[in-house]
Amino acid sequence: MSLSPTVLIELSSQHLVYDFHSIIYLGADHFTARVRDLSNGWWNYNGMWEYGVLRRDHVQNTADLLYNGRRRVVFLIYSRHNH
């Protein structure tokens, strides 16, 4: 599996661009998530740690995004890029 930083969808006369924004993982009896901020930094959410407060994450490359501990990717979330 590879993660694309952007997705382009062409519909009739529209060219829609979506940017990779968040990722949700399942496993170990609960979900976790990673969210990218506007400066391309990553934050980790785990409701079982620190009362569910987002923590700064140290993602080095896209391969680091495929797993979060023992949890695997189940959803990739893209947001529409406004020109």
C-alpha cells in the first residue's frame, strides 16, 4: 500500500484536488488516528493515552503512516484543496 499526498479527480469540466489529511487505524481493541496540521506536522490521537489529547508525532516518511503500534490503516481522509 502506498499513500498519495494528493488525489486529482476530473469530472466533466471540474478538476478537483484533494490533499491527504488524516488516517484512522483499528486494532488492539480500539482506534487511533493521525492528523496532519497546516505546517505538514503530524499529531497522534489515542483515547487511551493522556485523556485523548493530541500529541505531536514524529513521522519520518509515508511508510511510518501505514501502522500505528499494532493497529493498521482502515481509513484515509483527504480534504479538498481550494485553489
